[in-house]
Amino acid sequence: MGTKRVGLARMEALIENLKREIALGTGTIRAITVPEWVTNGDADLTVTEALHAGKVIYQTDVSADKDYNIATPSAAGITYRFIGVGTGAAADGHDIILDFSDDACYFKGAVVFLDTDNEVSAIWGNGSTHDRFQINVPACYDLTLVALSTGVMYITGYVVGATAPAFAAQD
């Protein structure tokens, strides 16, 4: 092989540009993956595993309240990420509503609410009756949903706005 030495910076560059997995005994080095982004226009959205799982769903300012109807997950680990912003200069004047309309899956976890009046609180989903999460007139939000099972979806992240978001039972 020779006596040529490879420095740490060169090794780091090689690993960062890795296009495949490398198995090292009991560990594996994988390439960095960047999730695909899906931009939702000024419309309601039916969230499906085939189109949205593992991706970032991005929402800009909307002209009326919008409903994101999320399909019941088929297995644990199904993940969605929702990022939204108001107009870019002010909070959106309308709500985004995440829901499971089949009455078979429920939100569990906590979302941090950062009030534009400098208050901070946590909003809790109970995992047994909360199948609706309403993001009220948001300035911005970043939420991650991860299926614990086919009946419970963990939710975490934050919402910034003047009105606190809320969990509820749809029925």
C-alpha cells in the first residue's frame, strides 16, 4: 500500500461525499440524506405515506383555514415534518388543522407554544382522544410526527403565534 498518510480533513471530506454505505465490523457509515420538500399551495392537503412520508411538507400563507387530513399510519416509524410560515412579514390570518378523520389514530406528545407576547407554554396531546391539532393563525411552525403504532402518532415541535394551538377530539 505504501507509506502515504491521509489527514483527518481528507478523511472527513471523503466520508461527507460518500454515496453508499460502508460496513465497519459492527457499525455502518451511511451517506448524509437530505429530505425532499413538498410545497403545499393555497389548498387543503391529503397527507399520504406514498407522497409525504419522510419528507418536509412546507406551507406558506393561506387565504382561508386549511385542513391537512393525515392517513392512519400503516406501521410504527412513519414520519412527517410540517414547516409553515405566515406572509414573511406577519402571522398568517388563517389556521392549519392537522387531523385523522378515521377516528383510529391520535396525537400524543407536546408542542411548545411561543406566544408573540413573550410567553412560553407546552400543549399536550393525550394519545387517546386527540385526533385534531389546530394551529391558530401561526407566524411559523415546525412540527414532526412519528408513528408509535398504527393508532398513536407522536407529535413534537413548536408553534409561534398570538393564539395558542389546541388539541381536540373531532367527534
